[in-house]
Amino acid sequence: MTDALLEFRTLGMFEQRAHAVIPPDALAYAVGGSATEATLERNRRALQHLAIEQRVLMGVQSIDTSTSFLGISLPSPIIVCPMGGMYRFHPEGDVEMARGATRDGGMTTVAGGANGLDKIAAAASGPLIFQLYWLGDRAWVTNRLQQVADAGDRFKAFCLTVDAAAYSRRERDIVLNLSPRRATPLPDTQSLLTWDDVDWVRTQLPLPFGLKGIMTAADATIALDHGVDFIWVSNHGGRQLDDGRASIDALAEIADVVGGRIPIVVDSGFRRGTDAIKALALGATLVAFGRTALWGLAVGGADGVQKVLRLLLDDIVINMKLAGQRSTRALTPATIRRIDASGFALPRVQSAALDTDHSVLSALT
Ligand SMILES: Cc1cc2nc3c(=O)[nH]c(=O)nc-3n(C[C@H](O)[C@H](O)[C@H](O)COP(=O)(O)O)c2cc1C
């Protein structure tokens, strides 16, 4: 990591500098949500309405943040989300993102629109998940997945993003007259997709397969029936369905139906280690950060991404200690309390059963 980044000592400092150096059109693209931005805002509000219980005297000198995802051992439960258009934030955007995000042994993702998959794979020093957008016919998809296979064995899993049946109205982009809908219209193939396509696509690459953009217990149940290997709870960082639910809100009911059978990744609105603690307690295996990592990329390329991820992990470790928790894998819903609008914790139901209660939802009531 270069000395130049020593001056960036907090996540807020990265965000502030990124906002100053990113050109206005790219910044609008990054920070914006769809239409009224109700989903974007709700992601944060729902997280703020969860609080972490402060347990003490638990012998917390050493904190275990390791985890396992699809049989892959990882030092940390945090990864970076797939994000398109990274060239707008760094000339070597996708490559630098993968380099920085995996430098400490972590896993990361590669966005469906990324070019030069072999270069990205060569820059990565940890496992990668490929994110697919379905932007053509089946032959187009086969061809795209062949490029993943050709890029070598860094790619350990792939997922299809399913929350993009339409390209949303990103009004910040529209105001600037920069909506990708106008510039280069995306093919409308994603609105055609059904569960039959899921059955087909998961057989097209001999890697574990997941769906990104699951937001209801109903869809999680169908996904399980279709044999997916992981579920990615996401509302695209508030960038697709307007006025949808917060992803942390959907996580609890999805964790209930999944019941630990397959791993769950979650993203959308996570900004701090404490946010990750809440998601892990509510049943996530991995927590993915989008814009927060992007600020690191814009400020310092791979070094910036690595530093942001370290700051997030530090935040997890410090707050695990202060919450009297020793292992991120062992967090349970009992770690979390739901808070009313005035900031007071709501009474627990079934408090005696909390430590053993398997129902995430009832523990949160
Ligand atoms: C600039 C940007 C580009 C994105 N591009 C993609 C993409 O190509 N594919 C995808 O599945 N999600 C994409 N997303 C959504 C992210 O994968 C993720 O769901 C979201 O950023 C998480 O929310 P957060 O930014 O609040 O952490 C993008 C998000 C941003 C901010």
C-alpha cells in the first residue's frame, strides 16, 4: 500500500475525497438510486433501526472473522459487489478492484460487463465470483460463460442478476442527460427470463451457481427448489425497483426459509463493519459492499480498495469485542435488537428462547 494513502484514516475520508475527484456525471451514476430513491434510503433506515446488544466480560482478546463459502475458506466475511462501469472511476477499474479486493486473501466479484476477464483473473490473488447479465440469446450467454471458463480457475462460482427485468429510471443520470438507456440502449432480453432459464443457465458452467437480487421468502423457496447453490439478497443498492424493501429487512425472512441449507450473500446499503455484524447475525454468510469499495478504488486504485476493506474489517473486529462476541460465524439474531422510531429497543418476544431460537424473524419481533 502506498504512503499516499496514509492520510486516509477513516472510511469517511475516502468517501469525501472520492466525491471530490470523481467527475459529476460518474458520481451521479455511482451514488444514485432509481426514481424517488425510496429503496436507496430505506436500505439505510432499516439498518439504523437495528441495534447491536452490548455484552461484556466475554474474553474477547481474539476475534475469529474467518468463514467458509461453498467450501472455500476465507479470512473475512466481507466481499466487494459486482459493479459495472469501473473504468469511469479508475483507468484500470475492474483489474484494480479485483487486485485490491483479494490482496488480503479475500474473495470478490467480477461484473458481467467487465472486459478482459483473463487480465482480471491474473490480477486477483483470491477466488472470484462472476456476475452475469443476460444480454442476448442463449448462444450469447454460452459465449460469455465460455470466456469465464477460458479465464482460468480463479473463478469459483457465478451468479445471474435477476433484479433487472427493466433498466430503472435513474433520475440523477436522466437529469444530466446521461442515462445509459439513451446512450446505448441495453437489449431487452432480461425481461423475458423465467425460472426455466435458471435451470438452463446453471448447467452452462461447471461451477456453483447463485441468483443475485432475491428479495422475498417466496422467491428464495423457488430458488431452493431449482437447486441454486447460493442466494444473494439484494435490491441492487436501491438502483432497480423503486419503493422496494430494504435488503436487511428481506434477509431475516429469507434466512428463515433457507434454514442454513445454502449460503446467503447480502448487499445494499452496507457502509460499516457494524452493518456487516447485523447482517451476519441475521443469517448472511457473506456481506458485500458496493459504493463503499468504489470510493477506495477512485481514491487509490487497488491500494484504496484494500485499505477500505481493512478499515471495514477493523470496524467489525472492534465492535465484535465491544459487543462481547468472539466469532462472526457464531453471531445469532439475539445479537440484534429492533429499535423504534424514537430510538428505543422494542421488547423481545420469547426472550428465554432467544439463544437457541432458529427463527430469525421471531427473534427480531
Ligand atoms: C456503480 C454501480 C454499478 C453497478 N453495476 C452492477 C452490475 O454491473 N451488476 C450487478 O449485478 N450489480 C451492479 N450494481 C449493484 C451492486 O452489485 C450492489 O448490489 C450494490 O451496489 C450494493 O449496494 P451498496 O452500493 O449500497 O453497497 C452496481 C452498483 C453500483 C453502485
